[in-house]
Amino acid sequence: MSAPQVISLGCRLNISESEQIRAMLAQERDLVVVNSCAVTSEAVRQTRQAIRRARRDNPAARLLVTGCATEVEREQLAAMPEVDGFVANTAKLDPRAWNVPAAVPAPQDRTRAFIAVQNGCDHACTFCIIPQGRGPSRSLTIAQVLAEVERHLEYGASEVVLTGVDVTSWGHDLPGNPPLGELVQAVLDTFPNLTRLRMSSLDGIEIDPLLFELFAGEQRLMPHLHLSLQHGHDLVLKRMKRRHLRHHAVDLVERLVALRPDLAVGADLIAGFPTETDDHHAANLSIVRDLRIVHGHIFPYSPRPGTPAARMPQVERETVKRRAAQLRAVATQTRDEWLASLVDKPHSVLAERDGTGYTPHFARVALPHGTTPGEILTVTPQRYENGLLQ
């Protein structure tokens, strides 16, 4: 190999950071970087698997590991003979940590720009180890975010996505504690030519009044709300130490959809959390329908050593798998019904590099051969097949 290879596991923020690492290390040779994840025991297993595979495929390369697993599973990873070294998760975007020049690299993705406006987390959800891997919540200032947006737009990005570990906590550590809506408004006001601004996963209980108004009425803010929901039953939410209850999510979505009927709702849901009963699971299934969740991210619970949930009474693994499959089935049916309803209607679609593109509410559309990546075009799909509007 010659050019560096960056292998990314885990969340969207990790993927965004991997792109920055790839650009920063563009002049390096014979280097493999594994940007690890530690959100679950399964994620750590996949990290170790990725490290072993990378070494088999690149026996002569220098192999470095960064990401959350380097903070919470350092001893386990250090014992792997395939690993040559580590870069601290908090330093992985610092050129000095990689011993490369500090020049700002050109963005690699000129279609959609992921901008991490916040990192870390101050909360203590009982299933989550991420605060140990990424540290406390830290926010970019509005000026820093605007500079990043401007840089990506200069390189031709057609859509900007504001992302982070706990995006709705943005601003809590800044002077005056500005709400996230203030940042979103500043981006829209500063860049009137930015036609598509999208938010990554949000904690619904922390959506401030200004951000609510923007979701309800600002056409340049995409009608795509992804909630860090986790469960549909209040008792399980309390045992997770979430800060919302079921009715908070239902009320939020009902109010927004009443003002913006085309809003597409996504959510993270965990199946088989410790102590989950059949009734709890039924509430999880029903909230998919109640909120009309069309972008469902379903996770079977797996115990993460070092978290309070790992010490709670566990649900049998076969039951966890079965409940996850049932949740996926309901989410898939809800999504299929929604996508079928979009047929024979015109949609503004942002073209990707793989011959598909995405509508404002993140429905995936097949595009004509030869469409230029980054182009925004109007498409009227004639059918829905195999997960694609066509």
C-alpha cells in the first residue's frame, strides 16, 4: 500500500473525524489507522476484528489505533501484537499527535459536510461508556462553526450536517450558555446560499424554543428529526437514566408534525434492556407506530463492562435477539409504507457518488446515470423497490 488507509467504526461523528484524519495524513505512506468504537462489547469485538483484518491485509504497514476504545480498552488493545501504537481520542484531530504539518486539509467530501460542533458528554446513561471515551461536553464557538461551514462551502459542499456526541448540549460550556437554536440560526443567517442544513441525532428534551421554531418553519433546515429516544416505556427510560419520558417524545413529534407535515422522524431504540418485560417491549413496539418512526436505528442490548446497566438483571440473549428482530420488522414496515407514499411526487434530491441521492427527509433515491455528485435535482420517482425510490 502507499496512501494511508483509515478504517472507521461506530457513530457518524467517528466517520466525520475519519475523513478529517484521512485528509490530514494524505501525504503519509504505508499507514493504517483504525478509528475505534467502544459503545458496546460488540463494538469492541468488531474493533479487534478490524485490527486483525487490517494487519493481515497490510502486513508491512504501520498500524495505529485511535477512537473511544483506546481510552476504555487500552490494555486489551495494547496486548494485540498487530498494533504498533495509539493516538489519544482527544488528540486525534491534532496534527501534532500524528507528527504531520499543521496545514488545514481540504475537505474530502464535497457533497455533504459533517461538522462536529460538539464533543463529549456530561450525562450518565446507565448503558453508555462514551463519556469515558470522549470526556466531558465541549463546544465549538459560533465563530468556529461558521468558519468551518464557510470552508466546506468554498470547496463545494451542497449540504451541511451539524453533528456531535450530544449535539443538544452544545453551548452549555460557552459564555452565556447559548442554546443550539442560536447556533443554527447563525449558520442560516450567515450563509443565505446554503440551501440544505441537517441536524444529526438530538435529545428531544433539550430542543430549545428557537430550534423548535426553525424545525417547524425554516425550509432550509431539513425536515428530518432523529431522536436519541432509546425506549418507549417510562420505567425502562428511568432505569436508563434518560431525562425524558414517553409523553415528552410523543408531544414533541405531534407538535412539530402539526406545523410541518412532511417531517420524517428517526430514532435510536434499544431492545432487551436489563429488566425489560414483555409489556415494556410492547411499549417499544408501539412507539414506532405512535411517532411514525421511518428512520429506525435498532440496537439489541449488549452489556458493556463498567456501566451500571451491566450489573442489572439481564434479559436472556435469545429474547433480546427476538425482540430486536420484532422491532426491526415494525420499523421496516413503517418505513416501507412511508417510502411508498413518496412515489409520483417531485422531490429535491442531493446526488451522492454511488448513483443515488437523498431527499430533504433523507429518503434514498436512484438517480439517472451520469448525475454529478453534489448536484441538487428534482426527481419524481415512479416506484419503490429494494429500499430505493426509483
